Amino acid sequence: MKRKPFYRILYLQVIAAIFAGVLLGHFLPVDGIAMKPLGDAFIKLVRMIISPVIFCTVVTGIASMHDMRKVGRVGGKALLYFEIVSTAALAIGLLAAHMLQPGKGFNVDPSTLDASAVSGYAAQATHGEGLAGFFMHIVPDTFVGAFTQGDILPVLLIAMLFGSALAVMGEPAKPVIGLIEVLSKAFFRIVHVITSLAPIGAFGAMAFTIGKYGIESLLPMMKLIGTFYLTAFLFVIFGLGMVAKACGFSIFRFLAVIKDELLIVLGTSTSEAALPQLMEKLERLGCSRGIVGLVVPTGYSFNLDGTNIYMTLAVLFLAQATNTHMTVMQEVTLLAVTMLTSKGSTGVTGAGFITLAASLSVVPTVPVTAMVLILGIDRFMSECRALTNIVGNGVATIVVASWEKELDRGMLRAQLGMPQRVEGERSTLVGRWKQRKVGRSL
């Protein structure tokens, strides 16, 4: 097979584009800001295609299962995993804030801050507040409306209902399922075309970010940024790494496989930009289409590890910066509130900031006006949120597929470049522990 020239390799193109964007934004900030439409246009192209991709993938996945009990079981396992890992991420954010205390020494008086700068975010956060508002938001006004709202959850609901109906119909539904499978292939072809434009989108987004906020804007808040990036990195390497190890694969090899998607996310600051490609790669890694179709879109709204770490860490940073004391009970309340407010928050830039405003509105101990302190650097932290989110969803899908015994481990190991196991060898930590125990007893 002929090797692709290095200049045609996507991740190298994205790296070069990000570097060029940083240089333009730093040295020619006005021109860098003018590049904003390039990044916005790329994200709009992705958002244009993501709803039909998810609809087709979920419908064909559920229809292929035939057994509705299996659909419910997979969904239940996925949600259980999401809640366990999300709660751990929230707790890790709290722990990191207590150990590293990034806000200590700021001594900011909240009354001196300009509340108008964050009033728009606070207004968006109050819309649909509460659990009832969240569930009402999932249900679209019309069938077609699910695809025009720009949100994943309504599309997921429609797709699950449609796929379940086709699965129950049986033989008469086969022509419809076949048509949707053909449409799915066509949509993924469109995704590949859009993905080839990722370097342009990454260049525009990075040039705008650096041109508008400037690298120097990072310096006063470097401790918070460093704390967040370090915490997210350790969570991925050790937290998700242990989960991956227990499932029989290496987190480092997995990160190497999805490097293209990670660089697209880094350049555009949104995990949405790489969602279709991630779903395609997870199928190539051996996860069944049904599992991928259910877990990835659901995880996009319910399994936001990076956003969860950011939420609790940011709230405690603001409390420390304004010398606001929070009791243990208030922190537990914060944990419970952020567990709800983070649900449905997408990977689009700014969504995490709006969610943070919603959390502060519910837990009024820390003044909402304090968000002004991190408004200028939120864009830089959104990249880390999105990167952690997409890695977490990839790992979650493989775990649920393994849990459901719908993971082709031969394909997984081949794609990850891992040596194939001999027949009968167990692939989990528990299995290897049991083997060693039997060996010692003999």
C-alpha cells in the first residue's frame, strides 16, 4: 500500500493550521479576529450534518438489535457508567481545588466587578431551569423540529422511538432500514468531505481566539488554567486509564488512534466537530453499531467528564478568589446541583460557561458576578473540556460494548497495534487476577 505524503496527513495539517493561527493572532491580532468566520463556518457545517448522522446511526443500531429488552439494558448500563464516572469527575474537581487552591491570594471584592459582562450568560442559564425544564427541553415540538433545534437530545429521542418502532415491525420494516443504512453511508461520506476542511476551521478558530484575547491574557489566570489542564490530564491518564486497563486496552494507544479527532477538537474548541468521526472509528475498533449509536450520542449530553471537572473547580476557584467560605454541606450541595446542570451541556464553546452560571444561580453562596474573573480565559479552558469529554465518551463506548459482550477484541487489538491474545486468555484485570490465583493454588 502506497504511503500517503506527510503533507496530506490530516493531523499534521491541523497542527500546522493551529500553529499558523496562533502566530497570526499574536502578531496581527486584527487580522486574526477577522478569521473568525472560517472557524464558525466549519462548526456550522458539522452541526448541519450531525443530526442526520446520529439519527441514522441510532435507528439502524436499534433496529439491528431486534430485542427491545437489549436496548433498555444497554441504555441502563451506559447511564450507570455515566453517573459513576461523572460523579468521580465532579469530586476530582473539588479535590484539585482544595489541594492546589488556584484562587488563593486574589482577594477580590465582588462589589467592584462589572456584572453586565456576564448578565447574558446568567440570563441563558435561567432558561428552562430545573429538572422539569430539562426533560421538557428533550421533547421537540414537532418531529422535524428535533432536527432544527441544533440539540442532540431531541434527535436522540426521535431516533430511539423510530428505531424501536422499526425493530418491533420486523420484516415489513426491512426496506426502510435498508434505505436509512444507505442514507447513513451518504451522510458519512459528507462527513469525510467536511473533515478535510478541519485545518481551515482550526486556523480560523485559533487565530480569532489568540487575536481577541491574546496570549498575555492567560498570565494572570495561569494558576487556574494550569490546575484545570493538570487535573484533566491526570483524570484521563490515571482515571480513564484504569478503566481502559480493566477493559483490556491501553489508554495511550487509544489516544493515538483518535489523534485526528483530538486535534480537530483542539483547534475548534468543540467536541461536536469530531463526533461523527469518533463514532466511525469506534466501529472500526470492534464496537457494534448498535452500541456506538446509543452510547456516543447519549454520552455527548450525559457523560461530560471535562465539563464536570471544570464546574466544581471553577466554583471553588471563584469562592477562593472572593474569600467566600463554603461549608462541607454547601460543597455537597454543589456536587448534587452540578450533577444535574451539567446534563445536556454540549461541547460547543461557551456552553460550559452558561452551565457554570446555572450552577451559581442555584447555589448562591458564590456571587454570579465573580464569573467576570474567568470570562476572558474560558475560551482557552473550553478546549480542555472538549478534549476530556470526547476521550471519556470513547472509553465509555468501548466499556459498555465489552460489558454487553459486543466488542470484537481481535479488531480492537489490531486497530490499537496490540499483540493478539492466545485463545482462552482473559482480557480483563479480574480475569488475569483469577488466572494468577489459580496458578498459585496449583
